[in-house]
Amino acid sequence: MPLFLPNFDLQHYNTLGVPVKAQVYVSVADETELVEALRYAGHEKLPLLILGGGSNIVLCDDFSGLVIHIRLHGKTLIAENNEFIWLRVAAGENWHELVEYCLDFHYWGLENLSLIPGSVGAAPIQNIGAYGVELKDVFEELTAIDIRSGLPVTFTKEACEFGYRDSIFKGRLRDQYVITAVTFKLRKQAHLVLSYPALRDALTPQLSDSVTPKTVSDIICAIRRSKLPDPAQVPNAGSFFKNPVIPVAHYESLRLQYPQLVAYPVDEQQVKLAAAWLIDHAGWRGQVCGPVAVHGQQALVLTNPGRAKGSAVVALAEKIQQSVWEKYGVALEPEPRFYP
Ligand code: FAD
Ligand code: NAP
């Protein structure tokens, strides 16, 4: 039987460092404990918060319910052929440690996703992405427990309906499943993705056969460390907003006014704007609002140096949304999930 802890302080369990309490907290190390915890929540009629590394949530206030901390561990090589290996990884494994493990064993494909905080089980929730690679590019299937029935289910890639920082688990099936393991399909031969300017620029002096997935990972780690605040030093939840995707006509009219606007084509009808550019050029970069702030190196990151409640972060986010809307007519959508 897992240990249910009442009135549990969550400050060290969310990267924004928000000091709120969970009515009840339980850490689960295997599927049996998870099912017991789900049964307890059902019996006590407690709302649920499934917690991984707490790097993509905003805890606005105390959570009146049960926090289930996913601590399932293990990695299993389940199949291989000449080209690929299939690796099944438990949901509680740390994401970056998995990336390092795969680099050590020469299982290629995760290198561009280096240094993303959080757990393996949360990665499919928003189809994590960075430097031109998304989880869906290396994803085979996942297993989950149906919260209502307590039974295991398998989801294929198609069933997950992955999109840009999105999946079915953020939409139609939100709060219905707990992911217990993810199976990755990784390459035996490296296939480097070097399309992002920051990555290309850093590699230019050595663009040759000597570039390996390990080089790519090292460079991405170095870029990230130089731009992003370490949550252990300066609490934050990474990019606070998704990059907005707008119609080409809207983009063309904005570009007349702002020729330096940073944007990337999505398809013939749509363009993705760099939200950081919009926020920066609306004057927000480096702004401090009481206990919370907009990071000086990267305007997409809101920080919580004063370790205030998440509601203070949300209030700042709303001011930024309002100002970006007034200046560019573009709606910014938050990326992390707000609780309660
Ligand atoms: P949590 O914050 O614990 O949970 C996030 C959501 O997923 C919650 O709704 C939670 O209930 C749900 N969830 C968690 N685990 C499970 C599970 N096993 N089953 C069902 N639901 C679950 N994201 C990117 O995409 N790309 C980046 O480059 C990136 N960089 C970041 C950099 C920094 C400094 C920070 C702080 C964040 C960054 N993020 C990035 C966001 C974040 O790291 C990812 O979204 C990550 O996958 C969240 O993992 P987590 O375990 O911390 O999730
Ligand atoms: P960047 O390299 O300065 O690029 C700025 C923006 O332009 C990024 O948001 C990126 O979109 C987009 N972009 C750049 N090159 C692109 C290309 N060739 N094709 C399509 N889009 C392109 O970004 P950054 O802020 O330093 O972040 C680097 C990467 O890490 C990005 O992929 C970013 O998403 C990821 N990251 C995510 C988080 C998070 O919390 N979600 C936090 C930090 C970094 P995309 O964001 O769509 O990739």
C-alpha cells in the first residue's frame, strides 16, 4: 500500500518553486501502487493531479485533492532490426537522463531533445519539441492506465493525435489516463537534424563528418544553459506561451509594420511567429513585476524569483497577453497547465 501523506508541501515538486500544499500526496513506484492510489481517489472523491517533474504546471493555489507522483522506473530493449531499436521506458524516468543513456548506447534520435526537464511520462502530453525534433518523430506507442476502470490501454502514434505542443491527452482525453510507459523507435545510424539557425551557427566551424549526435547534444546543452534560467537557481516553467500560428495574410500585414518580425512557414496558409520576438518588442523582456519577472535572456520565459503563488505568474502572463494582443492582434496561448 503506498503512503498517503496529508497537507504536503509541493514547493520542491514544481520548477516554478510555488509554495502550495496538496491535500494528499502519494508517490507510486509501480502499476499496482498507481491503481491503488486511483482507487483511493475514486473512493474519497478527490480530484487528481498526476505529477511528473512539475516543469510544465502552474500551481495557482493549494490543491484540494490527491497528487499522484509518478515514480515508475525501468528501461527495456524490446526489439531491434538492422535499422532500429525499440526501447520501452517507464513514465517516471527522467527525460534528460534517458537522452544521455541513449547517446551512451548509440541509440540515435533524442539528441535535439537534450536538457528538457521533466519525466518520460509527461513527454507525450504536449509532444515535447526542440530544435526541429518532436517526440512524435521517435515515438512508437505508449501504455497508460484508464483512470476510471484502472485497466491498462495501449495508444499507437495515430491514437495520440500529436500536434504542435499538443496531443489527445491535452484535449479530448484530458485527465482520463495516466501514462505508465513510452516505447521509442530509435535509429542505429545517426540522422542529424540541423535546421535550426542557432544549432547551425554553433556547428559551422566543424560542419563535416565529425559532427555526431553527441556533438549536437553537447551544443544544444550549451546553448540552453546560456539562454535559459536553471529552475534550481531561478524558478521557471520554460516557455510560458506557445508560438502562435497565424494566417499568411495577417503575417504579411504585420511584416509591413515590423520588417524584422521572426516567423517560419507552417504550410501554404499559415505562419508560425516567434512569441519571444513579439513579447520582447512589446517591451517586456527583463521586466520585473513584484515577485515575478520576464527573463532577461529569453522573453518567453517567466520567472518566479520571489517564489510567489502561481496566481502572480498568471497575472503577469495575462498582462503580456493583453499587450501582445493590442500591439499585434495576436493571441498568445499559455503552454503550461494551470492548477487548480
Ligand atoms: P509535469 O509538469 O509534472 O506535468 C505536465 C502535465 O502532464 C500535467 O498536466 C500532468 O498532470 C501531466 N502528466 C505528467 N506525467 C503524466 C503521466 N505519467 N500521465 C499522464 N499525465 C501526466 N518543453 C518542450 O516541449 N520543449 C522544450 O524545449 C522545453 N524546455 C523547457 C525548459 C525549461 C527550463 C523548463 C522548466 C521546461 C521546459 N519544457 C519544454 C516544458 C517541460 O519540461 C515539458 O513539457 C515536460 O515534458 C514536462 O514534464 P514534467 O514531468 O515536468 O511534467
Ligand atoms: P530559437 O532557436 O531562438 O528560435 C526562436 C523560435 O523560432 C523558436 O521558438 C522556434 O520555434 C522557431 N524556429 C527557429 N528556427 C526554426 C526553424 N528552422 N523552423 C521552424 N521554427 C524555427 O528558440 P529558443 O527559444 O532558443 O528555443 C530553442 C528550441 O528549444 C525551440 O525549439 C524551443 O521550442 C525549445 N524550447 C522550448 C521550451 C519550452 O518550455 N517549451 C523552452 C526552451 C526551449 P519552436 O519553438 O516551434 O521550435
